[in-house]
Amino acid sequence: MRHDIPYARPGQVVGLLGGSFDPAHAGHVHVTHEALRRFRLDRVWWLVSPGNPLKEHGPAPMAARMTRARRVMVHPAVEVTDLEAKTATRYTAETLEALFGLYPGVRFVWLMGADNLAEFHHWERWDWIMQNVPVGVIARPGDRGAARSSIAAQRFRRFQLSGREAARLSEVDAPAWCLVNVPMMDHSSSAIRARGDWGCDPADCADAQA
């Protein structure tokens, strides 16, 4: 499998942004750019999941989502991957365990939106994730309050870095997490699906190339 997975050398810091990307859009691109800058990551890998265990209905076919994501996300430090399909892992904790084995010496940072942090305690082995990988949280308008008061945030409160310390997240050992406030773009996968506009719309493509 080694020839068919992304390359990272020991000592590099790789941010992991997981999701169904159904479809990928300029909002995902914006979050990725902000994470690279604010958390001082060497690379970001998009983990396009075979399916979200918390969602009842499955996403669009994997090949279509990968093609769309690679068209939208164009950056030399970002790679769109199907690592979860290749490692046959269903849950984030399982994926992280597989990556730790495949990439000894590589530092990983898990990336998520503040809305995910608010629901994080529903994830399989969520506390293990917090204890084993630093977590970078990108705040979106309206999500900060729920994120800060979430079960995960409360339980790991003493391990939180302030926004001013965001650059340290790539250096410290888990448990550690940081919530950063960034200007967000008004894009959502659900809205794109509702419009029936699954192709790369002009605004998404233009923003991705910026």
C-alpha cells in the first residue's frame, strides 16, 4: 500500500481534515488555508471518507467526491486522499491508529469545525482522540458558544491553548487543543446538494485557485 498513499517524512506536521466532502467547496478550501497558516502545518491531507457513521444516508460515490475535491482544492501543501478507504477504517480513532503505524515520526494534528467539537462526544472513542493527537478547531459564526460549552471542551479545558498560542499546536504533545476564530465563507455542502449543483460552480473554483 505504501506506493499508493501520501508521502510524509518524520518530523513533518500534517493536519488531517476528515469528512464526506459531499461535495467539496470553497469553504473547505478556506478552512484549509487558515489551518495551514494559523497552526503552522507543513501539510494538510483531506481524508475523504467512504461514509459518515453518524449520518443515516450515504454520500455520493467516492470517485465523484474525490474528483470534485481535487478540482476545488489546489495547493502544493494539500493532498486529497482516500486513506480511510485504503486502511479500511470506519471511525476516526481507527484511522489515527492506522496512520500512527504507517507514519512513525510524523506529527499529526486533527482539524475540525467548531460545530464538530460541539458534537464530538458522540464520536467513537472521542476521548482517546483528544488524548492522542492535538486538535485544531476552526470556529464558524454561531458555533463558538456551543463548542466552548461542549462536553469535550469542558473535560479537556485545562489542555486548551489560546488563539494567540495557535502556532504552538504543531509542537506540543496531546492532549492539546486550540479554537481559532477566522472569517468564514458562506458555503455548505448541504446547500450545494439542495441546489442540485454538484458540479464545480464558478465561485468555488475561483476561490480554490486564489
